[in-house]
Amino acid sequence: MSATTDVDVVAGLTAFQRDLLRALAKTDEQSGLSLKTDLRTYYGEEINHSRLYQNLDELVAHGLINKRRRDGRTNSYSLTAAATTALEERDAWVRGETA
């Protein structure tokens, strides 16, 4: 049995979770509110608060994003190096540059 790679983890994410990673890749170190605003603009509809934060927590658990306390109420999110690499490898795959 082969070990699970970061690319495997990203391949198994939902489209919403990959969109969260893409939003962070555009502008790293964002608050949940700024991510929610960015995705609301993309989807053209309101993003449910619990959907957003449950998915952010899952991405933290997968080791794809870092979460740090910005102040008493606000957390800040950023991509891990593993997520950046996995997204780059996925992009290469989509372009047909890898086997």
C-alpha cells in the first residue's frame, strides 16, 4: 500500500474546499470573513457561516492550512507549503504536464 500524498488529499477534497484553498492562494493570510466575502462573490450567493468554518477546520486537520489567532474574535488562515505544492501539482496535471 502506498502512502497518502498531499496531492491525494487535495484530489479527495470537495470543490468548495478546493475553492477555499484557491482563495487563500490568491491572497494569503486571510480572515474567515474575507474568505466568506471572496467566495460569496465567486458563487453569487451567501455562504453559510457553519459551512465555511467547518470546511476551514477540516482543511486545518488535513494540514493544508494554518490557523492562527489574530485577536480575541478573529482567526487568520494561510496555506501550508504542502497545500501550495499540491495545488501546483494539480494545476500541472490539469494542464496535462504530468502522467
